[in-house]
Amino acid sequence: MKRIYLGAEAEILLHHMLDVEVIVKRRVSKSYRNPHLDRKINERRTLHEATMMKRAREAGVCTPFIYHINPKRAVIIMEYINLPTYIDIINSSSEDIFQISQDVGKAVGKLHNNQIIHGDLTPSNILVGKEICLIDFSLSSYSSDIEKMGEDLCVFYNALRSSIPQKYASLFENFKQGYLEEREEAADKVFHRLSEILKRGRYVRRGFTEV
């Protein structure tokens, strides 16, 4: 197995299984936690992430197909989707970035229509191909709370602004169009809440403006 990412919560490995490339996601044990508690936390989070990915697929959003789950070992084996990330596409100056941004908005709108909060909606967790695929549901949750949806969009907005300050405003406008297409009247409440979140102290100090 080849490690392709090591984070605070998990390591990601590329592996060949029956001549098919797969991703092995293994949660990292925390030495500061009681070993029994650590196992229980990682088991619960592994099951939760797999469940949320399944719900997202049922909502019509592309996510990696899960081949195997071993909660006891905190392991998920899933499909390897070899596609560029949204941030790769943006940096390549693709002619389609505005349409792609709209498609990203549609995908997120589908999630929120089904009360799924991604939790880490950054450009690096969005894969771009014939359809938009979302990855890394480790921080996801199930909620109909407008505040949670606004926070989800806030993560995306902030990451987009940091990644490409020259184009983020127009890209986010296209994202909003796609989101609005999926959610119609419900979208206005989320965008209003997003504006309120961005006006709060820590965002105002960093120079964020109303969307």
C-alpha cells in the first residue's frame, strides 16, 4: 500500500485489490485517549462516515463507492476516483470553471435538500469529471438546521476566497446559481444566514463581505 495522505484524523492509502485500485482510509489512534474509548470513538466515526456517504449517493450525489468497512479497525475501503480536484481545475484556467462552479452548487444543493451537511466543503474535497464527486465525509452530519447549511457554504466561500482571490466572487455567484436551481425558495434562507455568519466578528476582521 502507498500512503498518499496523512492527517491528524486518518491516513489515506492507495492499494491494489483484485487488480483494482482502491482507497484505504484508516483512522489514526490518539495516544492521549483511553485505548478503549479511542477504539469506540474511531469505530463510531468510521460507521458514521460510511453511512453519510451512502446517504449522499442515495440523494443523487456522486461519492466513492464503498467496497468494505471494518469498524473495529476503523477502516473504510472505497473506490479510487482518479479525477482532478476543483482547485486543480480552477488553477488550470479551464474555460468551464464557471459551469463547473454551477454544477458544484447543484451537488451541494442536493445534499442540503436531504439534510446532509458535508462539514469540510473545500475545493480539494470536490472532484470534477462528467459529474461532481464529493469526498471526505468525516466531518459530515445530518441536520435540517439552516445555520449548519450556512456554515457549510461558509467553509466553501472562505476556502474559495483564499485559493483564488481574483476570481472567487464570480465563481461563488455561479455556485449560488446552481444551488438555487436545486433548492429554489429554501436557498434564500441559507444565503441570508451565510451573510449573517460572514458578518460576525471573526469574519469581519478578516475582511469578508456580504455575499
